[in-house]
Amino acid sequence: MWMFEELGDIFSDHDSYLTSRKLLMKEGTSKFANPDSSVKENQKRTQRRLQLKKDMGVIQGAVPFLGTFLTDLIMIDTALPDYVEGGLINFEKRQREFKVIAQIKLLQSACNTYCTAPDQKFIRWFRRQQHLTDKESYDLSREVEAAADTSTTSRKSWKSMRKRFSL
């Protein structure tokens, strides 16, 4: 029960986006990669840690949700212009985009060490689920999104995300 309560606190309506992002970056990358190191250093460090974990029989980690990073990239693209005064490239925008992509690469290198086995019980359950047509899926997503848009907490979260990427 304590685990459920802890997850409930992490993913509550109040600022859950930023909280989940901090947790993801801490849990997903801290064990394997240093964002200030070069790619080669990270790969070597990851391989050493992977071997150590395999020897100990323990491999665990976070599975990132790509939507988190896609949202970041969209917010950066929307909030910052491509060019600044005088028609020069906006390097601040490119730098922020680079940081998001670097985070994705760090998480990918950490995920390369995961060893998972198929769960036959889950596979059977999943295959029994109703399949939706593209139209049914689209209609359902519109319905769910409309319900989320009416929530005041969602608007507050969206404002905080937008503020985070504004100049």
C-alpha cells in the first residue's frame, strides 16, 4: 500500500509533470550515465556497470515515456523563434533542443542494459483486448482529451510547462 501512496504523491495533479521528469532523470540515468561525460565514456561506464549488475543478478531501471520529451521539444519550438534579430540562428533554442535530445540518448543508453522476459499471462490478456479502428481510436482520444481540458488543474500544469520554456 505504501508504494501506491508514494506513486500517488509523485503523479498527483499538482505539478506532476515536473516531479515525474525529475524522478525519471534521476532514476533513469544516474546509475549509468553522466550528462557531462562524452558518449564514449558513458558507453564504457554503462558496459562496466551492466557486467557488474549481471554478475550480481540484478538489473532494474526506469522506462521513459517518450511523450515527456516530445512535449518538451514542442514547447521549445513553440516558445522560441528560429531566428533572432538580424536573421541570425537562435542558438538558445538549438541548445535547449540539444539538451532534450541528449537526455533521450542518456536514457536510451541506460535502457540498453535492461533484460526483460515476456510475461505470458500479460501477453494472453493483451491479445484478448478489444481492437479499435483508427476512427474509434480517434473519437475516444478526443473524448478523453475534452475531459482533461475542462480540469482546472490541467490548465495550471499546462501554464507551468509553458512558463518553464518561455524567455
